[in-house]
Amino acid sequence: MEICGVDALFTNGRVDCHKLPEGLYCYDLRGSDEDPGELRYLEERVVVNHAGSVITAQPIELPESGRLDVYADMAFHGGSMTLRQFYEDAYPEKARKSRSTEEVEAESVSFAVCAYYGIATGENSFGYITGWSKDKELKELKASLETINKASSELITDIDRNYAAIMKERGIDEQTAEKDGGATPTTAASEPVGEPEVRLDSPEPEYPMPDPLVSIHFHSRM
């Protein structure tokens, strides 16, 4: 569809704007009081009389009232399109990632998060990443690195926040838990506390101790 001169993707449901790819914008459509299903006003967020949502690749300026009458300024073109297709049409240069690039980014995010919390992942990740990056251009490597850093940071932040919420819900003080020998997400990358149980039939335990601040660097061949 087109709304206010901007191409848009329409859906009858609600859209979580925080889960959209970077570069996409989301607005809600409000129905009229007489007919809640009639698409009448464009707003950032609609609670009552929500009639649908639109996703655009460029922002739409709203008036100070926060409500824009779009009844006479929108048109449906027919047909259907997925969010992925809409994004690829709007940003073809960003959307064209090879499967190997997506796999390496996921592998790197996993490695960074695990290393931050002191979880051993083996040496396979480095070989996998090196093999992928040797023939890549600097611009492509930089784009992937930004994706990896952003995703890793968001995951670590969510894990720490959820852990803190669980500790608070159970009435456990994090500092007290650390003194009692309990590992926390924010301290798991430090030296292990207490003596581990060692069985005769078990391999010698390993104590991975990475730097808590993990950075992944790719080097392109000049």
C-alpha cells in the first residue's frame, strides 16, 4: 500500500516495533469512532480502536497532536508481501547476505556471549570464522562485526537483567550469592569459586578464564 506518499506494508495485527530490522518504522492506524474498522488516523501507538499497523522504510512526520488523518491519503495496491520481501526491496544492499555470512554471525554471537560468561566453546569457532573472512571485503566485514557486537550486547544485557529479576524475586542478594560461592552471569567469567568435585573416571577439569570484555576482530587480506 501507499500512505502519505510512502510505500508501506499493512497488517491487521499489532507489530512490535522493537523487533523490526534497523531502517524500518512502524505506525498504528486508528479506526473512526463510528466504524472502528475504518482506517482513519495514523499514530505511533494506538490502544483503543486499533484498526491495523503499517511498516515503512522511511519515517512519516506526525503533527504535534501525534495523530495524522490519512483517510484520503492512502491507497492499497493489492497483492501480498512478507516483511522479508519488503525489507529486501527497500534495502537490497543490506538484505543480500549469503547463508555462510549468517551462519558466521550466529556462530560469532554465540562465541562472544559464551566467552563473556566463561563458557568454553572449543577452538572450532575461530577456524570457522577465519575461513569465512579471508576473502571478504573490509566493508562487508565491518557490517558483520556491527551485527555481531549489537546482537551480543543485547543478549548479554537481557541475560543480566533477567538474572537480576530472578534473584530479586527469590529474595537473594547477588553479592551474598557470590560470597557463598554461587556464580552469576556478571561474574561467571572470573575465576571459579570453591573446589569442584573430581571423579576418578572424569577427565581433568578445565577452567576457561577469558577476558570479560570480549571483542572479535576480523582481518581482511590487503
